[in-house]
Amino acid sequence: MKKLSKREWSWVSYDWGNSAFSIIITTAVFPIYYKAAATEAGIATVDSTAYLGYTISTFTFVLAMLAPILGTIADYQGLKKQFFSFFFILGVGSTALLAFVPNDSWLLLLILYLFASIGSTGANVYYDAFLVDVTTRKRMNRVSASGYAMGYLGSAIPFFLSIAIILLGQQGTLPISSSVASKIAFGITALWWASFSIPLLRLVKQRHGIALEPSLVSQSFKRLGQTFKEIKQYRAVFLFLLAYFFYIDGVGTIISMSTAYGKDLGLGTSGLLLVLLMTQVVAAPFAIVYGKLAERFKGKKMLYVGIVVYMIVCIYAIFLETIVDFWILAMLVATSQGGIQALSRAYFAKIIPKNKSNEFFGFYNIFGKFASITGPFLVGITAQLTGNTSFGVFSLIILFIIGFILLLFVPETASHTANKNAQTEISA
């Protein structure tokens, strides 16, 4: 970690700050707070869950559709930072405003959550694309893994602080209600995210891009269409995206459904929060390990390792009976979830044209977002047919097998003709 340059550290620091949103707002505190607010407003439990699902589907679909064209426009020299800043401000501002919403205003909570999620996810598209600007091809595995590692560690600190405030409020140690404690957690998230984004905003610049030209929007649509026409030149890119679609679907499903799975095994809320916290802590060093091993054994081989680990997780899930088994499963997931995500990002950054990085990371975002559809459906239908949640988790092994096989056909090195024929890059 000490060997990272100042520019690389500035990029990594954003992951340290933004990851707080993922764990506190997306996964832990906000869903619980929203459900309580909806109940207080007289909304039925089934309805409030459905409304949350609709909100998540909405921002996922909107960003998945807009990401490629927004990325294509941002590929023009000097625009990447502007687009990143817009989504960053939208995300941080909306997160901060959550702390000021009245307790029973469930609809306003959902609206702000929608904008906060669009801001966070949108900013991440450009953040990922900045990887080609902050480091060399040789160091991408290390830097990307460092980002995920610092993200896990960075999110654990405000998460632990937020949970401590909530629990102390519930116990009466602090003279605040649970709703006030949750609002404090929202404020902590916004402040943490904003503070550690300053280095990236100050020091990271777009080094690769396309020269500005008249009618940027119409030209961007033309360039996007040209990319589709030249699809054969980007065969490695889209073959990798297809493999990524399947295996990252399995990864995301296990992460998103872990809480419900733990509940089925009888794990209480406090126990689940502790598992989430420890998963963050354990995942950090293993992300670094994956990055270092990728420099020695190549990123593609380490992706195979990560996929195999998840296959083992799927098989082990069949034999889960106790809370101890769930802890073992969670820690096994923690060993590879950061590594497989970090190396996927780095591998993709290596095989795309640098001066079209935003456009291609827009596609990366689409495949990542729509990958969250198949896995949960597969788990649900299998669990219902078998009457066993464990078999639902086991069914995800199909996605990992398909992803593994498709990855075999993606070249290890990424010197494709698209890079050779790409437009001249501009260094800033």
C-alpha cells in the first residue's frame, strides 16, 4: 500500500469514503429505518417492501440505460471530472437530506433514496473509468484491489460508529431515539463520503480523452453506434462482459440475500450486523492478497480462483444447519468477494481503449446492474420448488460454472485491434 503514488492514493481514497453509502444506506441502516417509518405512517408491510423494491428497480434501470451514452459524452477531454462531480454532489446531498426527513414521511425517504442511489451509482461509473488515468496497465490489479480493500475498511469505521450509536440509543445509554440515531448515521455517511472524496476531486485528472468537437451529444450517439458496428474488434471486451454478467450475478446475489438467509437460520438483527461488519474487515486484507497474487499469476487466473471459491460456497450452503455454519460461510465469502470484484474491474480496464473508458465502463455498469436479476430469481424459484433455502443458494453454482467457461475464451492479454485503431489519446 505504501508503494501507491499520490494520484493512486487519491483515487483509492474515494472508495474509502463512498463505501460507507453501500453498507449503511443500501444494506443496513436505511432499509430498517424506512420500514419503521412506513409502518408508523400506516403502510402495510408487504406494500412498503414492494415500494422499496420498485425504487431500487427504477434507479437501476435508469442508470443502466443512461450509462453508455453519458459515458460516451464524458470521454471528451475535460468532461469526465464534471460528470463525476455532478453525480457525487447529487449522491452526497441527497444522503445528507435523509437526516432531515420527518419520521413518518416514507415517500420523501424513498425519493431521496432514489436520488442518493443514482448519485452514488452514477459517480462510480466515472470513478471506475478514472482507473486508466491514475495508473499504468501493469499496476491496475494492485491499485484496483487497494481501492476495494480500503473501501471495506473505510466503510467498517462509520458503520461501527453508526451501529454503536443506534444500540446505545436503544439501550437508553444515549438520550436519543432509534430514529434520531438513524438520522445521525445518515449524516455520518454523507460527511464521511464527502471528506474522503476531496483528494480525488483535487488531484485526479482525465489524462485520456477525445478532442472536443461541435454537437457533443449527437456525436456521442454516433460514436456509440460506431462501437456497435465495430463489435468484432471488441470481441474480447464483450466476451468478458458476458462472463462477468454470470459470475458477478452469483456474487451479488449472495451478498444481497445473505441477510434473509441468516434470518432463516435464526440469526438475530444484532448478530447479522456483526456478521456484516466482520465480513467487511476480513474482505479488506484478502482484496490486497488477490491484487498481489494477480501480479504474479495474472489477473485471469485469480478470477478463476475467486469463481471456484464461490462454487465451494454454493456447495457448502447445502450443509448449513447452525449459526456457526453461517459464520464459516460468511468468512469464506469474505475471502473472495473483494478480490473478484477488484480484479474484474482491473481486467476490464486493461482490455478497453483508454480514450473510450467512460463509454465502456458504461457497458460494464449495465452488465453489472442487470446481472442482479437472474440470481435472486433462481434462488427464489429453487427454494420454493424444494422448500429449502439452502438449495436456492446451491442453484447459483450454475451461474459460476457458465461464467467460468465463458472466461476461458477471453484472452489473457488485451491487445485487441480496437486499441490499435483507437483515436489518438490526449494527455493532460
